[in-house]
Amino acid sequence: MKALRIHLTQSSANYRKEETIQNKMTYPLPPFSTIIGAIHNACGFKEYKEMRISIQGDYKSMGKEAYRDQAFLNTTFEDRGTLVKMANSDCLSSGYIKVASALKQGSSFRKGTDIAVHNEELLEEYRQLKDLNDKIQQEKKEVIKPKIDELKEKRKELSSKKKALDKNSEEYKELDRQDKELKAEIDRITAESKEYEEENFAKPYSRFRTLNGSIKYYEVLYDIELYIHVIAKEEILEAIYNNAYNITSIGRSEDFVDVKEVSYVELEEPDKDYESSFHAYISAEAVEDNGFGASVYRIGNESKHGSQGTKYYIGKNYEVINNKRKFKKLKVYYISNYCVDQESEDVYIDKTGETPLIVEFGKMDKIADN
């Protein structure tokens, strides 16, 4: 069976596990979706091209790298973080201008205590908005609320009088008209107050945010070597062959790649016992004993069943559903020190190099015309 082999190295990389946030943990090998994405990007594919991937390799060590994570808080705090003004809060933009930074606990942007000022003009705008909000809240409490309470009290009096009258009488209709006028007046005062507050305070103040920074960590693999085998339709393999050296990074954008070799290889069924040279992702079908015997097994395991490793559900490709990516997950085992023999099924040997490589794609996602 014809396949394309890509041999590459990386000095460091993080193949991030999606569910990790504070400590961005890494998979031991890049997920299928990461490799497929890098290939599609290198080839300039605008839509998904069906392919099956085998990934194996090793790294020499793992460490942690600290980085400063910055995030906009949902609430603007007066005494912490960095006060910023968004460049354009009406658009999906993360651009901002620094206004001032709190230097210690108990700082105050409004009072100007224990802060580093970056933009005096915007800081003054922030303070004026805070002063305006105080005046608005005071007016709502001392003027608007008493006025509305007075109108509501009048409505109660009218309601009490209306209960004693016939709804068809002229007196009832007059009181009902007055009640509706009072309600309309309450609605007008409320709406005008809300609109004034929204336009003069809420909207301009919403452009000020608190930017908070914290130290987080990446798990990072070092001195990585990978062998990637790809099977696909002929024209897709040819495109990958011609563009594989355009793969610049796998993992983070700074996780650069050195592509050592790209070559066509012929995969053969095992004709004897072969031992693994690297760690690899092996499909669950090839590892688990479903009553028929596993194709991949631990050396020394006489029953040839139960080859176990670390189980992962790893993304391969995705569909966009309701504007969200829904990944197809493959159940695989990350294992080493495994072996295959003449009885193994759906497992192949790449004998091209000095050391034969065990290649396994799983039974899913059959490739037509290959």
C-alpha cells in the first residue's frame, strides 16, 4: 500500500489538551487534527481533504514554561489591575489604550492613590463618568423616585375610587382616563431617566475595562522526533508531497518544525515479528481484545491480548454546527514496546529506513481509490 512519510523534528512544542486552562498540559504526540490542520494549511486546502494519519515519535524531556496571561474582567474594578479603554467596544476588537495601573492593594483610580498613570486625559474622562454616575444616582433617589412614588400614590387613590363605581358610568371612565395619564407619565419619567443614564454614562463607561494579568504555565516537550504516515487519494498525496516543506509549526505558532524528509513508501503486511521503535497512537481496535485477539500486543505477552497504554479520545476533523466546531473523536492508546507478527491485521510495516516502522491507521475512515 502506497503512503507518504514525513520525518520531522521540533526543538520544543506544546500539543495542548483542550480542557486544560491554568496549566496548559500537552499530549505526548500531536493530535490527528493538529497534523491534518498543518498539512491543510501548508497545501492551501480551503476545504477538508479526507486522509488517514499514523503518528509515532518520541521526545527527550518535558518541562514547564511560564507566561503572563491577560484577560478582560466582566466588571471594571476601581482598585486593582490595569484600567484600560477599549479602542472600539462596538466591534469584535481587543485593541485598548492603557489608562492607569494599580500599584498595590487599596489603590484608587478615581482618587489617584497608589497608581501609575498612563493617559491623564482618559483617566480624567473616567473620573468624570464616575462623578456623573453619582449625580445620576442621587437625582434618581432624591427627585425621580419621590415623583414616581407620588404618581403611584395617586393611582392607588383612583383605583380605590374606581372599585366603587360602575365601569360603564361616566365618572368611572373619567377616573380611568386620569389613571392612564398617570401611568403614561410614570413610564415617560422612567424611560427618560433610563435613556439619559444609558447614553451619558452606561455606554461611554462600558468602554473602560479592567485588564487582569496572571502567571500560567505551558507543559513543553523538548527534542521531538516525529514520523507521520499519510494515506489518501493520489492527487491529495501529490499535493502534500509538493508542499510538506511548507509546514512551519505544529502546536503553538512558535513551535517551529524542521522537516527532514518527505518520501513515498510502500507499506507491507508483517512477515515476521516486529518491535516498535517509538511511542505511537494506536487505534483502540488494534489494541483491545474483543474476543478475536489484538493486532498489537506487548512483548512477552503470550496471549497476545491486553496491550495497554494511556487512552485518549483525540480529535481528527470537525464539522461546523451552529457556528461551533464539533470534532470527530478517535479512541486511541499511546503506547510503546509493542509488537506485531504475521497474524496481525490492519497493521503495516515501513521497511524503507534503517529501522522498520510499525504503521497503523485503524479501521475507520476508508479512503476510496487507494
